[in-house]
Amino acid sequence: MSKIIEIECPICHSNLWIDVNSKNIIQHKKTKKKNFESFDELLLKEKEKKEKVDERFLMAKELEKEKKKKAEELFKKSIKEK
């Protein structure tokens, strides 16, 4: 099963969908360059983007903790069975 991620090109601001396993671009969509009306609006957008990244990081961290805990449980169970 392939994993597909979506990223935004920092140069042309196009959206790219990439297959992580094959490292191929599956689809791309050109978007208009983002024009911000003010510096405050730009700062607000960047703050929101940072919060989303932080939230994803915390979710990934929790998922890794769960995986580690499950692996440890399976390891302990397999040792007890021997």
C-alpha cells in the first residue's frame, strides 16, 4: 500500500501529491501566488500553519508512543511464552 503526501512547492506554490514509496509525483495543481494584504495577515497565516505543524507533530509523537508500548507488550508476552 502506497502512502501519498501533499506538499506545496515553496517556489511556484503549486500543490504536489507524491507517492512516498515510489518517490513519484502523482498529481500537481498550479495555484495562484498568495498575496497577503498586510504583514499582520501574513503573520497570522504563518502562526496558524505553525500550530497545525505542532499539532501533527504531537499526534505523530503519541502514535509512536502507542507503537512502542504495543511492541513492548508483544515482546514481554513472547518472552513469557518461552
